[in-house]
Amino acid sequence: MNDLRFLLSYLGPYKRDIVLSSFFVIVETSLELFIPILMADLVDYGVMTGNVEYMIAKGMQMGLLALLALTLGLLYARYAARAAYGWGARIRREEYRKIQGFSFSDIDSFETSSLVTRLTSDVTILQNGIIGGLRPLVRSPLLFVMGVLLAFYMDKELSVVFLVTAPLLGISLFAILHRIAPLFAYMQKAVDKINNAVEENVMAIRAVKAFVREEYEEVRFSKANDDLMKLGVKANGIALLNLPAFMIAMYSAVIAIMWFGGRKMLSGGLLVGELTGFLSYVMQVMNSMMMISNVFLLLSRSLASARRVCQVMYVTPSVLEDENPVESVRDGNIDFSSVSFRYSAKASEDTLSDITFHVSSGESVGILGATGSGKSTLVNLISRLYDVSGGTLKVGGLDVRRYSFSALRKGIGIVLQKNMLFSGTIRENMKWGNPDATDEEIWKALAIAEAVSFVSAFPGGLDYDLGQGGVNVSGGQKQRLSIARTILTRPRILIFDDSLSAVDMETERRIRKNLSVLEGTTKVIIAERLSSLRDVDKIIVLDNGKIDEVGTRKELMARSTIFRQIYSAQEKGGGRNA
């Protein structure tokens, strides 16, 4: 309940709509409760005496009450819908904002498919909880209390029936709810698995087709789908027990009332209209209990979803901004001093340990090492996508934790190993780097990235639509567009995370030569190929998360066994094989 209470705090301006909706339900229910009294009078003093005028008058009163109740019901529907969808939009907005503030380590603690479900399906369930649950939540207790009071007002002896049937119905409904509540949490986890299966299949569709694994993926999806179906069938099967429990209690009450009421009528202690009105109240009380059980069903499902949404909302980001952050990066100096890092506090050992080196502003530095040696992790620390676990990391002479996120990440441009382009035109993608960039500036950046030739050949040039994820361009073209986009940020530090792997060596050589025009910009180049590091000022060789050596190619040939092995395998060996 604390999770739901927390999320209700996001109602904001929609609290007024909730109050108005509740008010309309209360008035509507009160009006409906008077209809059985009017019906009893119509029967006893109109039908039984043949008084047509009295019957018309009472009928008109009943019709007026029904019309007013209908109008109030429509008003409730309008305000409840506005409150539900407004509340859902505010929760989604806040949850999305929260996710945007996550560091990489925070995001790593959730599956992508689960985050999508929590933003969509779980919030929709919360909205449906208000749309489908607010009316019975307000209406059913009022119907129950007033129905019982009015029934006692009409006949105290017959009302004893409630004291027997109502508790029995309540116990059975509670047992049903207790059994069904855990299933709703399992159902949402099953939805996560379906989203995960679909997401992985669509993103890796080329690999799926290349390895002819369509049938395997269909089986994997079918299993997740069947699991959700089975949970849904089980949950709904238990929920449907509500109906027979309700029917048994209601008909037992009706039979008992007809039996005892009939005996009272025969003895002259009860009129026909009074018995009819009393039966109406019985139906209302029983219906109210049925509505209460449905409210608890909705509440159980809403609580399961609220808990999942709050698991995102309660996360305190592991990487936080300084209270008084610095808003600009002065220069491209980089200083690592005894830096260590591990992805989790529970990890048995550091991913990086005792990393110490200095890069002067405007220098070019290469980072070389075997797969898994920690190259990408190291550069992620520079832009503070992760926080160091120990030691000090400075950029521009200041600890990276002193900068605001926007200042640090605008000052550091990263061309990622896995390039991501977005739906839209080339121009729109380029303006991710600089929203104010002119076409002239975009073409200059494309020229540095050796992308002018193919962009000019596209229909529409900069207005060419790349499609979702850049599906209309090759891997090499995608890399060059990503480089141009990053250059447009005018960064103090430019990081290439193995981002020239998909271009041929001649194009790579020209790009490296073009980058020399970016004077004063520090360049950090992660590469698997030594040819990508020909023009750098120095190379850092990593080995299992530690620095093996730092120096020029000549110095490393003399001091680093790892560098000599790489050189022998790639350049010396490559030349001989050629």
C-alpha cells in the first residue's frame, strides 16, 4: 500500500477530478437508494389501492431520480477518465525522467524489456485501477452501509438474514483474493519475458536468419506466451469463483427472506410493497459486496504494478551531480591517479586497478589491449557514465565529479563502438551533436568523417531518411555519420571506441589525417588494429584491467612484451602473409 500511496502523490492537479468523481458517485448512489422506498409506496399505496394519480406521481419521481443518477454517472466517467489518464501520464513522465538520470550501472540492474513493461503495461494497469475501481470503491461501501440501515428501517426481523449471509460471502471472497494476489505479480514478469523475446528477436533478426534460428525463436516466444496465458487462465479461473460465491449467498438470502417474509405477510405483519423494497435492498447489499471483491481484485493487480513502478522510482542514482557543479570544461587534460573500478560492490575483484597516466590537452593517445582488458570501461569513466570505485580522475584539472553532467558530456564527445542512429533524416541526426548547427557546419563535419561522397549521392542529401536505427546505411557509413555527429559537439576531448573498425584502411587513414584539423582537442582512440594508432603521440597498453606500459611505438617495442606480440601478429606477420 505504501507504493500505491507514493504514486498517488503524483495526482497533482487531478486530485480535484478524483474528489469530484467521488462526489458524483456518492450523490448518484444516494439517489438510487431512495428508489426502492418509492417503489414500495407505489405498490402498497398505488397498485394495491388502484390510485392511478399516486402511481404516476411516484413513477415520475423514480424516473427523475434515475435520470439524475444517469447524469451524475456520466459526469463521474468524464472526470475519472481525465484523472486516470492524467495521473498515468505524470507517472510515465516521472519514471522516464528517472530512467534518463540512471547511470550505466543503474540501468544494468534492470532488463530493457522490464523497463518498457513498467513504463507501459504497469502504468496502464494503474490507470485501469482508477477507471474501473474508483466508482465501486466509493459506491459499494455506501450501498452496503445505507442498504443495511434502510433494510433495518423497513424490517428489523428480516434484516437478521444479513448477519448470516454477509459474513459467509465476505470470508469466501477474502479467500479468493488471498489466492489470486500473487499471480498478478507473476503475470507482469511473464509480460517482461514476452517483451524480452520480441526485443531480442527484432534487434538480432539478421543473426537469427543467418543462423536459421527462426524456429528456435518461435519456440522461445511461444513458451513465454504460453506461460502468460496459463497464468492469466489460472488467475481468471480463481477470480470467476467470485460469481458462484455471490450467487449462492444472494439466492440463500432471497430464499430465507421469501420464506420468513411470506410467513409475515400471511400473518399481516408485512405488506407486499415492503417485501419488494426489502428484496431490492438485499440485492443492493449483495451487489455492493460483489463490487468490493472486484475492487480488491483491481487493487491487488494495481499493487503488483505499483510495486514494479516504484522499484524504478525509488532507485537513487549511483552517479550524482555535485550540489554546485562547474558548468564548463576548461581544457582537454586527462589525469588518472590510482584509479580502480568494479561494476558492483559485490564483485570479487576490480575490473580496473591502479590506473595512473596523464594526457595533455591536444594530445592524441591510443589505448590498446586484448578483448576484455578494460579499454571501453576506462573511457566510460572519463565521461562519468560510471563512477570510479577508488582513486581520482580529473578532466580539465578538476575531478569529474565536480562537473554537471551536461557540461562534462558536452565537453567529451564519444563515438561508440556500437553506433546508434535515430529515426529521421541525416540532418536531424547530425543536430544531435549541435542543435544549432548550420548546413555548412554539418558538411564540414561530414568532410572530416569522409562521409560527403555517399551523403551527396543519397536522394535529398541531408534530407535523406535513415530509417529506424539507420537501417538504410551500411556499417561503415553508420560509423562515419556517427563520427561527424560527435565532431559537431566541438568537444574538448574526442573519444573513439573502436569506431573505425567497419571502414577500409585507406578511408581510416584519411579520417585520421582529417582529424588533425581539430586543434586543441584531445583524442583518445581505442583500437584493435595497430594501424589505427599510427599518428598518436603515445599508446597505453592494458592487460587484464591494469596498465602494462605507456609510451611511443618505439618505446613500447623496447619495453612491452604484449605490444611486441600484437605488432608481430598484426603488422610484421601481416606483411609477411601478404
